[in-house]
Amino acid sequence: MIPAPFTYLRVGSVQEALDALAEYGDDAKLLAGGHSLIPLMKYRLATPKVLIDISGIAELSGVTFEGDSLVIGAATRHAIVEHSPVVKEHCRLLAYTASLVGDPQVRNRGTIGGSVAHGDSASDLPVSLLAMDAQFTAQGRNGTRTIAAADFFVGFWQTALTPNEVLINIKVPLAKQRWSYQKFTIRSQDWATVSSAVYGNAVALGAMADIPIRARDVESALLQGADISQAALLADHNTSPSSDTRASSDYRRHLARVLTEDGLREALARN
């Protein structure tokens, strides 16, 4: 439970972070809240030689508007997302999902950008952001690019971010939709055994594959007029849940169907 030796570097701007990434290359990792990276380092599943601390970069934190989108800085802490009056008014799904991340200590240190950049399909925020068709802004030394949520998560603990990029912000459309977030855990503060996010007619699932995925068959069934019970039975179609100490793959399939039906009914009740 002791990390390998590393050098700690605190930077004050995005440009300084990009310069450090360019200098140290694959030996470097970005550090924000640390609640995803530090546990991996303790088990030596991650052994960066240099930690670049971006938690003090003011431009990476906060909630603003940009056109018809809500823009959340990547280093914005979960607790700020959870309690922000702006997020609660314009994106209640995101505020509620943030309130379920870990415990108060985690929410006051962990960041939304760190959560999504870690790319864990059992994490809460990636699932809801996928359902909302969020967009992720990444900055490299040659400029910025926008990555759609559907393209952002690419594999087990892997995202579309390149090693020399910094996640700058997350943009969420302001369109208000009926919503729900359902999460099954063994203990209240655990990662999700399975989760289901509903936003309008969009349904996203967590822990049902290596990455968060959209339940496209459910969405299609709803658009074709199927009732909620019929549509929810399709939730586990085209999924590949694992079996582990928390649940078998069959039980995860069952949970996906149950949580999706519960979520669709809760969302409908909010109309």
C-alpha cells in the first residue's frame, strides 16, 4: 500500500501543465483530487515518476454558461457540482449524480474531470454525462478539441484523451429533460454494481461493459411506442457485464433491466 517513488510538481496554469507533460512524457500523470489515481498508485497499478498537480489552476474550476450549454471546469469538485444552484436549476441529473459520489470527504476533494478522465464504467458521473450527450474539451500544445461523450470512453480505464492533453471542461446541453439516476451498490459508498441514467429518452448504463454505454435498444423501443416494462426488458441487450465478487454477469443483466425500468418510471413521474 506504499506508492513507488515519484516527483511532485504543482503548476499554476494549463500552459505550465502542458509544458510539464511535454517534458516528462509517459512518466507523468496529472493529479487533481487524487481519489482515482492515488489508490492505483498505492497498489502500484500506476507508477508515474512525476505527478503534475493541476488542482490549483483557477481557470479549470467553476460553472458558467456558454451559449446553450452549461460549462463545468474539469477541476470543479463534486461538492460544488452537487450544491451549485445553477447546476440544480439547469441540470438536476448532474447535481443528483454528484451527490452520490463516495462520501462527503471524497466529494470535497474529488473532481468531475478526474472522475471522467479515469474512465471507470462503474463510476457515477460518466454514465449521466453519456446520457446527456455531454461534450469534453481537451487542450494540447497545438490547441483545443471537442470530444463527444459517445466517443470519449474507449476502453477499460481508457479515454480518448492523449497523454499530452489536459481536460479543460465539460459542456452539458441546457435542454431540460425528465431524468433519473439509479444505482445499485453493496454498500452505500461503493462504486456501482450497475447503474442506469435516464435523460429524456436517452438511457445510459454503467458497469455493463468496459465503458459506460447507451441502451440503444431501450431507446429505440421507447421511440417506437413500447411501454416502459417492455422497453426495459431490452436493457441488457448488447452488453458484456463481468462477473466478480460483487455480482455475476447474469445478476448484472437482471439489475440493468430492473434499474432501467425504475429509472424510466421515476423520470416519467417528473413530467
